[in-house]
Amino acid sequence: MAERYLCPICRSNRSSFEVIFKLSREIRKDPDTGEELFQADAMSVVLRNDRPELDIRCLQCGYTGYEGLFVKAAKQGAS
């Protein structure tokens, strides 16, 4: 579902954003030396409630935060 965004900091940007996907990769390290013993070949998108966990960056002021903050600001700004 499409959601409207409003930057919760500058409160003027409703159109220019970057979407940042969080990726994870399994690794294993030696507990004594910190040497990397294993690194998975594949990376996977981090999910929250079966949806990709996204951060949003405002391209006007540079603030980066959880997507829900931008959606909530847009809903509050519309009322």
C-alpha cells in the first residue's frame, strides 16, 4: 500500500526522499582473535512484520529515520 511521507524534522518535504533497505549477512568469528571464520555468500533483506525494514532519508534536510516516523508525520500533518 502506498503511504505518504512528510519529514518529521524539517516538516516541509513531502516529495524528495531516499529509501534505504537494511541487509544482513551471516558471519562467524573466532571469539579470541576476532578473525572471520565464515561469511555467507547471500545477503537477505531484514524484515519486520513480513515487510522489508526501511529507513527513509529526507533529501532536503538529510534526516534519516524509520519509515513509520515519516508516515506518522504525514498523517498528523494532513489533519
